[in-house]
Amino acid sequence: MSEPHIVIVGGGFSGTAVAIHLMREATRPVRISVIEPREHLGQGVAYSATDPAHRINVPAARMQLAGDDDGAFDRWYRRHGDFPQDPLAQQADGSVYPQRGAFGRYVEAAFVNAAKAQNNRVAHLQERAVDWQAGYVVTSTGRRLRADSVVLAIRHPPPRLPAAMRALAHHPRLIANPWRAEALAAIPTHAKVAIMGTALSMADVVASLARLGHQGEIVAFSRHGLLSRSNGPTNLSKWSGDYQSGTLRQRLRQVRADIQRASAVGLPWQVVLDAVRQQGQAIWQQFSEVEKRQFLRHLRRYWDVHRYRIAPQVAQSIADKRRAGMFRPLAARLHTLDVLAQGFCLNLTLRGGKPLQETVDYLVLTTGPDHTDLIASQPFLQALQQASLIRPDPLGMGIDVNTVSQASANVWVAGPAARGRFGELMGLPQVADHAQQVARNVLETLGCRQLVLS
């Protein structure tokens, strides 16, 4: 019997984690090709960051591959990472928040170690998948890969430029991709900067500007002006709430009541939200379609800023800027902007209806990935859609999949693109668990792993 060939499109964290679990759990040999144009696997957008101001958002002790011992990354980082050269990583309570690239290097090292025993059956192809032709993945170099199973672990699509900015896409003072190397370095020390978006990416931009010595005013705006919260202290008691019954409204009331109960015994709100997060996928799949849409419309923005928190070093950068009067968040909507000789005039409407004009030297976009146009963003995904192998999910969050993350018979989705089905698929623990489960499902379908009946 020939060895099944599994093609993984995307070698960020999700795709690399799937490959690692395929190697760890296959009961007979399989061939694995990871198509990823970057030189290094395991990094993607999040963990390829080179700016030392960009740090993982939770303590290292809470990050590892599914199935690894608790604290695996923390121990690796202290032994093999840049811990000795990064005195700002460690907090007063002993927890460490490494620079973000360290976790990418940890995942790549796990991939390399797993691949050593595979007798050259595992390959990283530094290319792009560009087409699908009758069972073959076609790459940007013209390579044709016969695929028994395809796992889509695709990168996040770029933010969508608002209508008011589309004619200015190449303006030198509009920074639409702040993750590009040295994207912020050209901003003068005393320039006034506006940031569109107020969540995690905005926080990273503020931290980067602080590292670069920026001393000008920063105005950050979004429709609701909500800022990502900080993590609570480590080593707190776990909250034992159960949120897997009731309507959306009933569960929200229970969460609010539990936060009050936690506060009464000296515990912060973070312990309650962590308990909700751990049950997040089950909760999401219990919601009706109407409740999912209600959550996305009314609650998602609040969930995101409490769920996806910022590292204490980043929180400190924002707090320092705020105390110095150099950081101002606004709840406002952009209507139009006028190009000036030295920047832009933003025509905003504050929440409540009052108009406001802000004249700034630079404008940075941090509105997050545009998942509604995910399939349209990549030719390979368009080819799969034309072959009726994938379709957008009904909520516009990514790709439609079934309960085992299958888009069609031989196509699987790993990572955030499957969150329309699973909901909680942006934070690392859930993405790590999902990658392991996708690997197991693929292997079971190919007859390369024993089916475990629960």
C-alpha cells in the first residue's frame, strides 16, 4: 500500500502544529508536505515578529503544543531561548512574557525534532499554493502535488482598507501594514499619530513607538473605543463555573454574577473569563444561529478585549503614554479624511453624534484581519471554491466546516478559518488543541490512526 500524502497549506502555528501531530500520532508512514513561503515554520504573522516590544500575551507557562506537559514552552525558553538577554521578560511574580518570536522558534524546533525520525517523508516547500487541478495542489513554482488529504492552515487575510482610504493605499504617511519590517521607523519622534483600531494590534503599535523613542501624541479610535485588558496575577485559584446551559442572555447574566462572586472572595474577573474561554467551543456550538449572530453583533467586541489580553510590558507602555498625556483613545467613526501637505485631517463622529476633526501627521491601520473576504484573498482558495470543495461559512468568519473540521471529503481546515463552526479559535490553547484534533481526524480517515471510541 502506498504512503498517503498529506499536503498542509500554511506553515504558521496551526499548520506546523498539525504536521507535528501527524508525525507523532500516525500508526503507519505518511508523507507530509508543508507549503509555506516563509523560511521558517511555526511563526506566521503572530510569531514571526522581530520587534522586541512585541510579546506573547499570556505567561510562557500557559503556552505549549497540545499534549505537551504544562510549562513545556516556559522550560524551553529558560534553557534555549533568549531569556538571559531579555531582562524585561520576567515579572515580579516570576512569570515570563517572552518576545513573540521566541514561541515561533520553539514550535519550529518541535517540528525539526519530530521530522528527524521520518526518513525524509516530511518536506517544507518554500512556495505558495496557487491552484487545484483534479486532486493536485499546484504551487507557485509549477510543482504538482498529488494530495490524499489537504489541510488548510492559511494565513490571516490583510485588513480591508476603509472606503475613505482606498485611494490612498500607497500614501507614504498611511501605514496599512504595521507588521512590515521597519514600517514605523520612519515616523518622526514628535509626529502626531492616529491609529485606527484600539485592540491588540493597536497596543503593539504603541509599544513599538515607545521602543523607538516616539514622544508625540497618539490618538487611537474605533467605534466603541474599547482597549484590550491586562492579564491578572498568575497562580490564582481556578474558577469552577459551568456555562454550558441556558440562552445567550442567561449565560451572560451568569458570567456577570460570577464576576461579582469572584470579586467578593478576592479573585479578579480574569479567572471567570478563563473558565468561560475553556468552555468556549462547546458554548458556541450550543448557540442557535440567531444567538451566534446576536453575539457577533452585540457582545463580540466586549468579549475580544477581555479574552485577548495584552502583556504587562505592553500595558505599561500604554499606561506611561497615558499618564504623560500622549495617548488618547476615542470612541469614534471615520467618515472621510482630507490629505494635507504634511499628513491628514480625519473627519470623525464621536459616539453620541458629535463631530470631531483630528489633524495628524501619520495614520496607522490596526483593524485586524478581514475574514469576510478570506476565500477571495487567495487564488488557491478560489480554485477550491470553484471545485466545490470549500465555501464561506454562513456567519462570514472563514470557511464552512463540519463538526470534525472537514470542508469536504479530503479537505480540512485548521486554525482560525474554522471559527465559524468552533467559535473560540484565536487564542493559542484552543488553536493548539484544534490542530491536534484535525491531525487525528485526517489520520483516522486515511486509516493511519486507530479510531478511539469514547
